[in-house]
Amino acid sequence: PEWWRLVGRSMEIADSLGLKLGMHICDGFALAGGPWISPKESMQKVVFADTVVSGGKLAGLTLPVPEMKEGYYEDIAVYAMPVKGRPILAKPVITCGNLDADVPAGKGVNIDDKGVIRSSVPCWIQYEYPQPVTVRSLEVVLKGNNYQANRLNIKASEDGKVFKEVKQLVPPRHGWQNTDENNTYSLPETTARYFRFYWTPEGSEPASEDLDAAKWKPNLKVNDIILSGEPKINHWEGKSGRVWRVAEATSDTEAPVSECVQVDEVIDLTPALKDGALTASLPDGEWRILRLGHTSTGHTNATGGAGKGLECDKFSPQAVAKQFDNWFGRVFHELDPELARRVLKYMHVDSWECGSQNWSDNFVSEFKRRRGYDLMPYLPLYAGIPMDNAETSEKVLRDIRTTMAELVVDVFYTVLAEKAKEYDCYFSAECVSPTMVSDGMMHYSKVDYPMGEFWLNSPTHDKPNDMIDAIHGAHVYGKNIVQAEGFTELRGTWDETPATLKALLDRNYALGINRIFYHVNAHNPYLDKKPGMTLDGIGLFFQRDNTWYGDGGKAL
């Protein structure tokens, strides 16, 4: 009640001064969630678990439960398919060494007590198995981002002396919110006892907005490298929409038809699963039982305070409407509605900072309506299992991502646009990609004021394409006002002046913006304290108590 009283008071003061106010769609600035969103109503992702069984009668076989977040999980389907490869159970002996013999002791590659491998100089990592193993895929396990761990050159040997190249790993293009998933690479089938992973920083590509992790020092840090005998889609994590990534297509060499599960080989056992136990009969042979379901992504509006909670399902009109009604729309019910309609005129959705989602209760029906065929037979692709052939697998996964991109616009942004109009408000929004799998500009068709952001003295966080998307989106969809969140600064040090700011501002005006929002103008209620309140260390400190604000501020 006290918070709403203060919001009401700010509206009364704004009204007395002839000012209009704007509000974000949730507590904090990213993105659209709150404690009223249940796990079922939150952003969803497909999860899976599998079991290998022999053919015959299965009586009450308890299936493992896939990943569950926020205490929520629902089944989608249970399939049986022929086993096309198995995980490698044998444990390798892991050793490492430097490529340069002159590296001083203690300065080269090393493995710590937890098995984490680090190096700042060219090196190799070797896996030695007791017997030859057949490898078809590889998973790079990280804690955080490490661009260099995705640049390994893989070689194999039968005797540990003569090595032949298997594959040069190519990092996927990726945005800044890239840590939700590991990186899986498809490999040409290789049988060997020794596998070596060579690394050198030489040839590293400079960082860019869609290769975010390359901005850090060219050091190698990898938590684990998992070799597997299972064929996998190259970078299935990104291609299935679990995270924003763009990667090379899987080749026929890496996923030959003989290693792909054929659609007509799959047996639907969904009706046979009761309370987590499976009762069914299967033909002779080895079968992989794949249990697919969905759970919450677990993402929240992390910058929120008392209104922090799970992010709403961006593909569900009901969940999006619930988010609006419980935050922005609630203003018109908690306060004087006539005052609120007169003063609160702007609704804003800031930068997308809640990852991606690849499922919702309506996804299968929307997929069929938009793509013209049934997704259900191809659900194993969500687990990275190649189906029919490499080309078909890549096409279906691309169709999944296309459907996701359309639903973000047709549901999330469309519902918000309609809600804003109900209350006579203008709608502004920042960029979606490269975080959520989406079209970078299409959502601007639904907003009144496209918006991007640019940073000051923060090369690790700058997003030049963020502004280009907003500017070009405005041009494509006929929007006359192009907004920018300007001068966001990672570590403000109070050394900014109009002279250091104006060139950057002029550049963005020249690119096409025509309305600037200074990041950040923190309200300082104190008249006797300077500089007063700030947004922690995040700048720019554009406020009345900055020494040059009175005169220099006019230059901006």
C-alpha cells in the first residue's frame, strides 16, 4: 500500500506540472515477470531423459524424470527408437602438455583438483582410453562463457604417436546471455584409443555482438569434454531454440542416414506411461526409450525487487495478459483511474535479459498452422537426435526457430500492444536478439517507439547492432520516432564531460535516432548531499549534482 501511495503521489505531482509518466512492464528493467507467474505460466523449455532397454515386454518400467525446475514438469511424449549409438562409459586417463617446450614451470596448461583445465599458452589435452572407442559427438562443458574452449582442434590416434585430424571446432555465433546450455558438436565417426584436443589463441576472431565471449582474454578454460558414441545434431542446443546461437549445419558425413532415426522407426508409447511407469511390448533388439516433457526455464525478472518472480510464457496470450494486469495495468485499479489515464502514457519493455524458450502448450498447434506439417513425429530433434537425414533434421529445427520468432511477435508483443491501447498508452520496446531466438526487427512492427541502446567506455558490453535493429526496424515499419538508451556505462568513474560524450551522441543521431534517454538520471531527493544517489556503479551519472550539469548539460 505504501508503494502504491508513493506512485500515486508522483502522478499527482506530474499532473500538477503538466508532465506525463512512463512505466516498465514489470518490476526492474528486465523483462516481464513477477511473483504472480506460476511455474506452469512461465517460460518453458523441452527437457528429456532416456533409457536403453532390450525388446520384449516391459512391465511397470520406471522411467527417469527429465530436468525439473521450480518443482514443475509435464510430459509431452514417450517414444521408443532403435539405438543408433551409446554414451562412452569407459573413463579416459586425461593428461595435458604445452606445445612450446620453453614455457616456464607453473605458467603452462594445468588441471586443478576439480578437473578444470586452464591455459594461457598453446597446449594439448589428451584422452587415453583402455580400449578403442567409437566417437560420433562431443560436448564442451563450461561454467560461464569461454570462446577459446570452442576452438579446439581434435585429432585421434590408435597408438598415441601418429594423430590424424578429426575436426576443427568452430564456435557458434552467440549473444551475451549464452550460459544456459553446453556446446555439442557432431563428429565424423572415429574409432581410436587416443584423442587429443589442440588449442592455440592464434587465429582467434575479434569479438563482435554475435560472438560475445570472444571479447575476453584469449585464455582456455574448460570444465569437461565429453566424448560420446551417440550421433548428435551439430549445436542442437541453439538449433532447438534453447539458447540464441547460429552454427554450421550438420553434414551428411557427421550424420549419415544409417545413424539417423527414421520417422517410421519410432514407436509412440505415450499412452503406455502411467504415473511415470511404462508398460508396453517392443520388438526384438535394443531400444532407446525417450521421455520428453517441458519445465520452466527458471528465468526471472532478475533486476526486480519485491515484484521479482518467474518470467511469463512469451507464447501464451493468457500469461502475457496476466503479467500486464498484475503490474502495469494494476496502476489503473490501485490509483485514481482518471488521474492514471491522464498521466501514465508510456509503457516500456526494456532489453531482453531472460534467455530463450522453445515450448508452450500451444506450440504444436501453432507449428502445424504456420509450417503446414505435424511436429510431433520429430520431437526427438529437441534432444539433438538426427532424424531421417541431416538435411531434414536441419530443416525441421529451422522451422522450430522460425515458429518461435513469429510467436514472440504475434503473442508477447501483440498482446502488450493491445493492452497499451486499452489504456491510451504508447508502447516502446528495446531489442530481442541476440538473446531470445527471434527476428531482430519484426517486433518493432507492434510498438509505437522502436528503441535500442548504446554504451559509453564499455567495449565489453557495447551492442552496435542493437541500435541498427531499432533504426532499420523503424524504417521498415514506418515509425517516425527512434529512441535510444544512451551512454550506459559499466563502471562509471565521474570522469565524463560533454566533450567526451558529444561525438558518441552525434554518431547515433547520424545513424538515425531522434530521441535520447540518458542512462542514467538517478533521482536524488537530498538537497544537502552530493552526488547523492546513483545506480550503484553503473553510469552515466547525468544528474543535477554532477559538477558540469548546470552549464555543460545543455550541450547535450
